[in-house]
Amino acid sequence: MKRYLILFLIATNALLAQVKFEANVSKNTLGLNERVRIDFSMNEDGDNFVPPNFEACGFRVVGGPSQSISQSWINGRSSFQKSYTYILLPLQKGNLLIRQASIEINGQIYKTLPIKINVTNAVQQPNDPNEPAAVRTDDNLYLVADISKTNPYVNEPITVVYKLYFSYNIGITNWRELNKPKYNDFWSQNIDIKQLVAEEGMFKGQRYRYVVLRKTVLYPQKSGKLEIEPLTLDIDCQVPRGRPNFFGQVQLVEDSKRVSAGSNVINVKALPETGKPIDFSGAVGRFNFKVTPSRTGLKFGESLDLDVSVTGTGNLKLFSLPKPVVPSNLEMYDPQHSEKVTTPLSGMTGSIADKYTIIPQSKGNFPIKPLHFTYFDLGTGSYKTITSPEIMLNVIDGPGIANSGSTTPLGASKVAVTVNKAFAYVKQKTTLQPIKSDDFLGSGLFYSLMILPFLGIPALIIFRKRKETEDADVIGNKKRKTNALAKKYLSEAQKQIQHKEPFYIALEKAMHNFLKAKLSIETSEMSKDKISEILLMRNADAATVKEFIILTESCELARYAPSTSVAIQQDYDKAVEIISSLEKQLA
């Protein structure tokens, strides 16, 4: 009896033992400058391990793969553990998805579950005490955002200069921007840096080398606490390892370091309400204001230009100029706006102008009222108003006005006849047509229209026979309809290329309808094995068939995984290439 009980327990143990293949990460939330460890572990030995495409998932492999195997015997029972380990560095922010890995164990394929990783902004990292001091880069590499002023007024310019400091014992070989700063609620202008030049300077009481990577001019657009998101860089560098050899040479090793300038908060002050004029349009800086007519004396029917301009230093592109007020006898057209503005580190400087074209509608003297331009002077912290002088336009006699010096008969009243210049541009020359015209009956057009229906009868007969032939071809019509539907979905995918989920739905439908048109199979028959078998029987290229299957599988997964616009465009181009190749191979 005891023997049967032992056999029963052994059989039960064997049934309960299951193959486990799973993926585990060291953390599910990390900063853009942090690393994550992922372990693919199994409790039985397997072959043909295929890791996910980490680059497509938004990660770069910076360590691994490393493999570990452990096997033990305890109380007559054996345990086995095998794992593959990778160290990953995120390439972007957001909710990233690490896709499935696969392995073959005892003739069966096992896959891990996808893992979601939330990547946030770069975080401050403490020094790792386990990292050897000789190769630690934390104390030798800094990214700093130098901000000229942290408490400006609204529309007062501030500058942000990003500097990369590095010590003399490390070398920089390459750098990449991973997270560009966003300037929400700021007007921003980047200043181009044509060439990176390494300079020397003091930082934290020590001498470092540094490179200026970015220069940006910002104009805050509202008051309050405004945050500047951090700039994050991925830097390839060379660091010394170990002690110098007998000849004093130090061995350099390649290392990768991610640095961040950190977020910065700007406390923006609102412009004072005391003394603010009603017509204040938001100009902040130091300006000159002018209103200049091209001339003040002109003949009736002529035009003049009125220039309203502001020159100086300040937020020239961020306010509007005052509009002239003219009498109803002057017709004023919409202005032509021009800007001659440069943006150095000190802020915008130059001039802006509105040019108005004015045409008088009658003779006389017409005043253009003074214009008022108000700005906030940062130097004095007060509002200043510049007023232009009044402009008087003198419109004198011109063509079309009777000679007032002519004589009139005795006893007759003197009448001046004025030609209204509003009709000066009416066309005075005419082209007359004879009232009597040729009869339509018997003309060339009459006979052409009469013969045309008889000429169309043969074309109608040919068209009808072709239509009857096409209608009789049921299979061909079905193929043409499905093929047209595939083209429709492919064109829909191109329209939805900026929207991930609708794009992949349309792309998958287009590929399925293409197969229905070419292979004459229904949707219910579209298994991967069936599709591959039929395509290969029709002499399709094996590599193209494999690419087709892989793309259809990735369409469904891509709907729920984060994708970049570059990846979506690549999938669309790949679909076009595959369909074109199969079109030629199955012809």
C-alpha cells in the first residue's frame, strides 16, 4: 500500500509541475535618465530564445544579455532556473510597452506577457556607491541651464543658455538630445550655434571644460509660476579605468551617461495696473514711435502712403500698432505690415511698421488725428506714452474740375461743373456688335448637332457589349471589387497616418482585402498557415511571404503599443512595398 501511495505522489508531482517562462523588470516607473533591468527566466532549459526588439519598444540596450543558470537538489527533488538579463535605457517619455519574448521548450513555443513601463521626466540620481570611483562620471559631467533672470515681468526677455561641463580626465565622443525642453506659456526663439567650441571655466569651485549647446530667448506670456521642462542628453564618453601603467598611461573605456539640466521655475510678475492706459497693447521695452506721410499736398485722385512705425528694443513681434483715424472723405486701405527684427541674447531689436494707402475722395483740407503709442519701460518700471503730431492733408484741384477763371455772359449766373472722379476709371471705349445676326438654322453648328447623335450610336453599342461581358464575369467582378476596396483602405491608412489606431485598422483591412482579391479566399480562411501555404503554392517569394505575415501580426499589437510617427510611416511604406512585390509575383 505504501508503495502505491509513493507512486501516486510522484505522478501527482509530475502533473503539477508546469513550464514557466516569464519576464520581470526591476521597476515599472523610471525617469528618462534612469535604467531598468529586465530578466527573462524559465524553470526548464530551452532553445531558440528570441528577445523583443527593444529599439522598436523605445529602449536601448546598454548592458547584456547576460545568462545565468542554477540547478539544485533538495530532498531528492531537483530545481532548475535559467535567465537572460538585459539593462535598458529609455529613449523617450510616455507609457512604453516591452513586447513578448519567445523560447522553445520541449518542442513547444512559450511567450512572455508584454510589460508596461512608465517613463517620466529625468530625475536627480544619487551617486552609486557600487560604481568604481575611477570610472564614475556623476562628478565629472554636468548639464546646466543658465537663466538670466528668474523673476521677470510679463513680456520681459530672459535667456536660457545650456552648458555641458566636463572634467579634464574624460572625453566626449557623441551626444544626442532625448528630451527637448518645452516652453509652455513662453514665446521662444532659438539662437543658432554654428560650431561647438570647448572653453574653460569655473564650476562648483573647480576648473572644468564646457561647451555651449543651446541658446534660447524667452518672453513669458502670463504671470505666475511657469515651468521650463528639462533638456536631457544621452552622452557617449571615454573615462579612465584603473591606475596608470608604468609609462603613466591610463586605459580609457567607453561609457554612456544620461544627464539632465533639471526643470526650472520662473516667477513671472504681472505688469502694474497703476497708470496703465486703456489703449495699452502689451508693448514692453524701450521704443520710438513715428507717423510719417509720404506727402501732405496732392491732387484730387492721387494717393499717399502713411507709415506708422516703432523702433527700439523689446517684444516687437508681440504687440499691435495703433490704427489711424481719418475723415470719411479719405479712403484708407488695409495696411501692409513689415518687420525688420533680429533676436540676439539681449532680446528682440529692430523695427516694425504698418503702411497705409490713402486716396482722397474730394478736394479740401483733411486732418489725420494724432496717434498714441504706450509701452512699459523696464528701466523706470512705468508706462510711457508717445503722441504723434496732427497731420493736415491738402487736396488741391486736379483734372475734371472746371476752370474757375473763365468768363460768363452778362447777366448769366456763373456755374462750375465738376466731374465726379469716382467715375474717372469707367471704360470709355466700347466694342459694338451688330443687332442683326446670322440665323441658327442652316449654320455649321446646326448640322454638327444634328449629325452628332448618329455618330454616337456605334460607340454606345461597343460600350454596351463590353458592359455585358464584364457583368457575366462574376469572379472577375468580385476580384476587381475587392481589389478596389483594398486600395480604398490603403488610401484611408495614408489619410490616418497621424492617428495611430485608425491607421493600423485601415492598414490591416487593406492587406486582408488584397489577399481576398488575389487568392480568392474568404476572411474565415485567413489563418497565417493557410495564407503562407497558398502564397508559396502560387510561387510567391518566401521572404516576402514572411514579411507579410510579420506585418499583419504587428498591426494588431501596434494599436495598443506606443508608436512614433517615424515607425508608422515605416509600416506604411513597408505595406506598399510588400503589396507591390506580391502583385508582381502573383500576376
